[in-house]
Amino acid sequence: MGDVATFESIELLQTLKNITRTLDSSINLKPILMTTAMNMFSHYMCNVRFDAENDEDFKRIVDHFDEIFWEINQGYALDFLPWLQPFYKKHLDKLSNWSSDIRSFILSRIVEQRELDLDIEGPEKDFLDGLLKVLHEDPTVDRNTIIFMLEDFLGGHSSVGNLVMLCLTAVARDPEVGRKIRAELDGLTKGKRPVTLLDRHSLPYTEATVLECLRYASSPIVPHVATENAAISGYGVEKGTIVFINNYELNTSEEYWNEPEKFDPSRFLEKTKVRVRRNSFCDSGMESDGERPSKPAETEKEVWSVKRNIPHFLPFSIGKRTCIGQTLVTTMSFVMFASIMQEFEIGAENLEDLRQKPACVALPKDTYNLFLIPRKH
């Protein structure tokens, strides 16, 4: 996963450098982020990637995914009142047409050739191999179910592209956040190597910025259904009732957060003590053989790290209906965002253009531009 994220981020940076080399104006960045995110997912899950600049069919499908992601994050009444379906016919037809186009693309460009080449006896090379082997080995599994699962997983790339766009937007709004991230990155890589997933624990402020963007944007869109009669805080909940986790309240309540209206990545940071091994008792390391200890000395030092297991922070919901792709989303978003921050400073044409809906991780397909200013290392 980390190798794929770094590879695709390097490809993205090369594209952005080519653009900024000949362009002084702001950039319509979101479509570029979305195609990179899709290549991350298809590369990792299916060992397939596409020409993000010249493949028009690929770009169209990525746009369809992005449009659908925007729609499902709007919280229509239909989402929890199914009897309203006749009033949403035009809306549902639009989603259906996009979905049909997506399925045709995935079948023709990813699945069908793999089915012809599949080695049933050989090891699974990726997620797609695993799905197709299940289809061959279990007669009770329907092919449509397998294709739907693949579509659902690949569709997770929309979360990554939108989240990275929101992270860059946060930096454009608050240059001090960007300064801290760049200082952290420069202290680690010195601008001489790409950011990798293995760097995550050494870049706590950068990761905390991604988490703070999630806190601002997470929405209560994942429905649950009560499987038995229950009582919650004195309220009766009958079996079959649709229940939502109210992420908006959890993420903005003063009961859980200090100054919740303020964008502050440091709220996700804490100081922890770590053991550091020293190979010498003296500063120079030049002690004599007689002074040298039999075992290396260990000391403790305090370092910043990201808080874990915050009980009221549930950006991907909770329970059996939690987002199954959350690890992919957080890791790939981190690598892509950190890679861009390492190479560019971020700016906005007009800060008032940087609008986003509360509790919504999606931005419209056609949204604001951003300035990317190449850094000098």
C-alpha cells in the first residue's frame, strides 16, 4: 500500500511540476487529485493504472465517481424516507446512468481481461484476484455481487481526492498551518527524498492536519438499523429503526473539544515519552574501553505524537457499518497531501471562494482553483 501511494504521488508531483513550470495562474487542481486517487486504488487493488492525462474514458469515469460522491454526501430526505422515491426519479435516473457507465468501464478495462488470465491454482496477486477466485470456488456467490464489491472499493478513491483537496484548502486559509507542516517535512526528508507511508509516525502535525480536516468534514451519512428493541438514554428504539451516528454533534460539541469552531491540528497531538538508545556515556563517544558499558545506555525523551483511540472521534462511523476502506483513505490521503506540501506552497485566488458545507467531506466536481508555488529546497 505504501509503495503504491508513494509511486502515484511521485507521478502526481511530476504532473504538477510540468504545469507550474509554464503556468503562473491558479490551477483547477481537483480533477488531477481525483485521477491520482483513482490510480492509487486501481493500482493497489487490481494492479492496473491509467493514463490520467490522455485517457478520456478514464477521466469521465472519475468524474462520475466524484459526482456520485457529492450526491451521497448531501443527505437527501430519500436517504432515510424510502417512500419518497417517486419524487426523486430524475435524481435517481441520473445516478443510475453514471453507475452504468462506471460498471461498463470496470468490466471492459479491468475485470474481463483478468478473468481470461486468472490462474486459479496460483497465489492471489491482489484484491481483484481474491474476488474472482471466490466467484470460481463458491457457486452461491453471484457475479454481480463481486462486481459491486469492486466498484464500491474503487469508489473509495473519491474520499481521498476530496479529503486532500480539503487539506490543501485548510493550508490556503491558514498559512501558519502550512509553515508548520513544511518545517516538519524538511526536518525529516531535507527535501531530498519522497515522503513514504513509513514516515507517518515522524510527521505527527501533518497527520493531525488530515484528522482535523476530517473532524470538520465528517458527516452522519452511514445509516444503521436496530436489530432488536433497545433503549438509548431513556428513549425507546424499536427493532428495524434506522439510526445514524451524529458525527456533526460529536465533532463540534464544546463538551468534547476546546474551541471546536477553530481549525487547530494540535488538538490531535500529545507528548509521549520514548526510549532512546545511547551507544556512549560521553558526548563525544570517545570513552576508553574500560569506561564502555556492556550494554548500550537508554534514556527517555519527550516527542509529539498523534492521539489514538479518541472515543468521541468517529469519522468513519462505528460498528459493522463502519467504512471498510478507512485505512486506505487515511494512509493514501496522508502520503498524497504530504508529498504536495513538500514540493509546493499553497495559495488561494480569493479566501472567500474557499467554501465548504459543514459536515461534508465532498466538494462539488467543479470547485475553486488553488495556486501551487514550487518550493526551492
